[in-house]
Amino acid sequence: MDPRLDRIAEDLARDSHSGASEMLVKIASSILDLSDGDIDVVPESDWIAFGIRLHEAKPTIATIFNLANNIMLEAEKGAGSSRRILAMVASMMEGERCSVERIAEAAGSIIEAGRVVTSSYSSTVSAALASVAARRPLKVTVAESLPGGEGRLFAKKLTDMGIEAEIVPDSNIYAIMAEMDCALTGADSVSPHGLVNKVGTRALVEAARSYGLPAYTVCGLSKFSPVTLSDMVVAQIGSTEGPSERSQMFESTPLDRVTCIITEDGALSPSDIKERFHGRTMASGWSSIDL
């Protein structure tokens, strides 16, 4: 594969802190930086291999899957694929940037809360919280989100944005929910079978439901995947002298457990979401791996 494309895929694989939207924009920017004259010599086979590498680097993230699928679809059209891919990537990047603003605006009008609990790290969630905070006083409780601990980084970001934030252990979610007005999560992917996000998301949603509180998810339509991205990144460490250790990074939450998913098109119900998957085209190159 072209070494420049290889470096982009490697950078993505090493990125353990960016939100899904940020990852898409970073990759798109890196691809667009390749727009010198000799990009035209990259063969279609390299673009297809690149698309598969992107997905394998972040197998649970739908924005990456959809970008990879679109790259592969353009490559499979044959001659002139590199220029078409550059134009498509530029369009996706601009659409992603605009979608976050529209999602934030919708969230600000839908979420009527003074105390919100969230977890992990999401640029879309931070934009939504900023929109809510612009309308009313807001305090955000952030679960620390082990094993990665991204919640601590997110709470610091919110504080830097001028939003009052506190950090709680993941095990305290049910205990503190009685003080909250709603739960708010992001999503790395949404499929007909559920939304995939950092482990702890379902506990957050179920805790809100147990108190009769709304549980909102904010994410762009670029995270809607026609296939279930089910690699939950499970690590198992064995031991001959004591108990083994098991760690899981992602989990799935059924769509009917959330109140609604707030997108750039407004709030969508589970039935609305399923309609969005009709007529989606998949690149034939995916047949080389097990999706």
C-alpha cells in the first residue's frame, strides 16, 4: 500500500483519545494534504486496502467505516478514483463539521436540564453541552470511564469551556442519578441493532431509566452503520498464581433503551433510525474480510 496512506492508517490506530468526529476530520485532513499531482498514481487497489485498514484500526467506529466504504466505492469505479476520493473526503469533512453545529443547536432546544450526567469523551457531546449551558445554568457530572479514563480528560475539557463539571467513579452512576435531570451519551456507531459506545454507556442509560429520567444520545448521521460493528475490544490476561483479568472497551445498548438520538436532522426515534438504513450501498471489497 502507498506509504502515505499507510502512515494515515497507523496514526488512526494509535489515536486513543479523540472522539469519532474528531478522528474523521483528522483523517480527512491528512488525505486532503496528499492532493499534489502524484496522488493520481495511487492505484485503486491501494485505496481499497486503505479503506479496509481504516476500518480495522477502529472497528467499532461508524464514521470511520462509512469513510472507508465511500473510499472503496469510489476506487471500485476505476479510472480517476483518486480525484473522486479527494472530492468525496472534502465533502464528508465539511458535512461532519456542519453536523456538529446543527446537533448542538437541536440538543440545546431539546435538553431542558440543569444537572446532566455523561461519560467518556465526545466532541459532539461537548458541543451539545455548550449549547445547553448557553441557555441555562448547567452542572455536568462525568463518569471517569475506566479502563481508559477518558472521562477525566472530558471533565477537564468542559471546565476549560467554562462549564461546571465534576468527576465520579463509574460505580457511583446509580447512586448519583437521583440528583440528575437526564443522562447524555455519544455514540461511536448506530446500527439497526443498537448503539455502540464506550463501556459504561448502558449502565448510564439504565440508571437514568430506573429513575424515570430521559437518556439522550447525540451523534451525526455519519455514525449510522448498515452493519453491526461488533468488535468490543476485549482483553483477557491470564494468570497461573491468581484470578485472570478481563477488560472490555466498548459495549452495545439497544436503541429502545434511549429516549431519542439527537442528530443534525433533529430527534429520531428507534423506528425513525431503522428507516435510515434502507438503500445503503456496500463496497464489494468488504467481501475480503469478515464483517
